[in-house]
Amino acid sequence: MDIGKLLAKQRKPEVWEALTDGQRERLEVLRRRKLRKKRLKSSTASRVSPARPRLASEP
């Protein structure tokens, strides 16, 4: 299941209004988790230093 596509579809006002309160709450939790995961991934990527290239004499 692609959560991003599901959340994009749920952003449409007519679809969002048709959901029950519980469904909206669960989708909001998924959205927050996805954003948090995305932020963690981008912050980790910026802290990781690139690998040092090997020299021909190194094993």
C-alpha cells in the first residue's frame, strides 16, 4: 500500500468529508509518521559523510 497516494487522495475535500472521524484520525497519524520519517531520513543523510575512495594500493 502506498501511503503517500492514499493520503494525496484523502486531501480532496469531498473525500475527506465522507470519512468518519476515526478514519480521519488514523490518516492523520499516518501522515505525521510519514513526515517524521522523511525528516529523519533527510537529516541523517546530511550528517553522513561520503565514503573515502580506495587507493589502488589498498586491499
